[in-house]
Amino acid sequence: MSVVFCQPRDAATWLQGGAGTMAGTQREATMTDKPVIEKFLHAIETANIPGCDAWSADATLDATVPNWRLHADGADAIRAEYARWFADPARFDELRRYPVEGGSAEVIEYTLSWTENGVPHAGHHLHVLTVRDDRIVSDMVFCGGRWPAALLAEMEAAGAG
């Protein structure tokens, strides 16, 4: 399966529907042999985490979020947590995938955008996913937070966008 990496030059304006074309887009394709990761990414995009069977029964989640760290054990607990995180349909604005030596893990980094209660939002995550028997058995994730459009504009003005 191909993965497309893209990086908008003016994220806040683009998310707010302004001038809004993806100028300066960079594209690159790669192949993956882990369909379960594709399933997880698709569930994020479609807000269908409750219907996603990507995790093993004994899977673990270790999540570092702004000012907090949480753990979840088991597929049902992970689904419940991620159903809150990914409650709205979204799109990957940036998506990078890095295989880990040995083949059982993959690092996924992305910037995600969605609209929540009429307000554009974005977030930046990095997952270290370990796969066994076509199921995710471990997910260590680092989340930069949920950024509404006003904060995205501030970040862009500060040169961080």
C-alpha cells in the first residue's frame, strides 16, 4: 500500500478554509507489510475506533499527553480511550512511517486535522506500534495536544506552524 506524505506550508490558513490550497506539498510513497496498521489509521480517519479490531486482547497503551501520562490494558480499554481521542472524522496532513529494525514494530508520525463543533483542530502524534500475529500488541504514543484554529494561528505567527 502506498503512503503519501504531505506538508502544508500554511496550516492555520489551510485549516480555516482561507486561501487554502496545499502549496509546497511534498509527496513520497512507500510500502508497508502491516495491514493492521492500515486498519488502525483508517479507523482514525473515519472516526470508527469502536469498530476497529486492530489490537490483541492483551495489548497495552502507554500514552504521554500534555501534562499527563496514561496506560490502558486490553483491546477494549484501548478502544475506549482512542474513541475519545478520535471521535470526529479526520485527515492526515502529514504522515510518516518508519520501520523498526527486526520488523515487528513501526514508528508512525502524523499531523491530523478535523472539525469539532464547527471549529477546525489539529494534533501531532508519534506512535511506536509493535505488531504480532497481525494485531497491535503495544502502542507507545506521544501526543502534542489538541490545537484549535486560534492556537494554530498563534503557532504559525510565532514561526512554529
